[in-house]
Amino acid sequence: MAESTAAGPAPPRRHSTREAVLFGGVYGAVLASSMVAALSQYGRTTAAGRRYDAVWLLVTALASALAHGYAHYIAERAPHSRWEVLRTLRDEWPLVTAVLPTVFLLAGAGWGWWPPNGVEYPAFALNIGILFTLGLITARWSSRSWPTAVLMGMGDALLGVIVVVANALIK
């Protein structure tokens, strides 16, 4: 939250690109896996159903990015220009980008590039791979050794699996 100083209100906190990419990547990968789990419960295995799932996942990602950007804007409560609102929303692009590989898998199944039945398993594997990669990259950026970074990546991927399984069980 922005604090006031004697000179006036502090400018809103700008999130670094690295922080935004990592946060959005993790959030998007977990969101995509959770959505695929939820959408798969309805038993849609037709090409048309998978195209619908792809669109629904993309709309959900856009709505999540909008909600998250808006929450940042409100939480900072500093004086903002109208352009600052748009910049805050624009900074949520990593969340949407992290969902696009899963949208592509679902849409490809809908367009007949691969069978629509069972496409959720490659989608889960892809998103767990994204979580592993982000964990590995973060650990290496933090100057961890390669063996430690691999273990941290595996731990992050496992946490992602736990979140997705818990989300699927709750629904």
C-alpha cells in the first residue's frame, strides 16, 4: 500500500517485470489446470465442447487478469491518472499468456488436430511443466545451485498438483 510522506503521497508501487512474469505465470498455470479439471467434470469430449472450453478458459483468464489488476489499483489507493489504471491492467499480461498453451491444446482438440477425448491430461502435464520451469528459473535467479534449483522446481510443481487436486475435490 502506498504511504504518505511529508512531500505528499508516495507514488504507487510498480511491480518489476520479473515479479509480474513469475506471479502471472504461476497464477495462470494453476488457473488453467483448475479450469480444465472443472470443465472436464462435465464430460465434454466432443470437438465442439473442447472449442467451447478453450473460449471459456480464455475469457476466465481475461476476467481474472482484469480483477487482479483492478485489485492492485484499488489496494494502492494512491492518486492515479486514468492512464495509470490502464498500465496496471496491462501489467497482468503474464497471467493471460500462461493460460494460452492450454487454450491452444483445447482449441487444437476442437479443430481436430488431436483427439478431443483425454486432452486434459496433456494440459495438466503442460501446466505442471510450466510450474516446474518457473520454480527452476526463480531458484537460479536466486543463485541456487542446479541440484537445489531442480528440487525447488519439483517442489513448486508438486504444490501446483496439490492445489489443482484440492480444487477439483472441492468442486
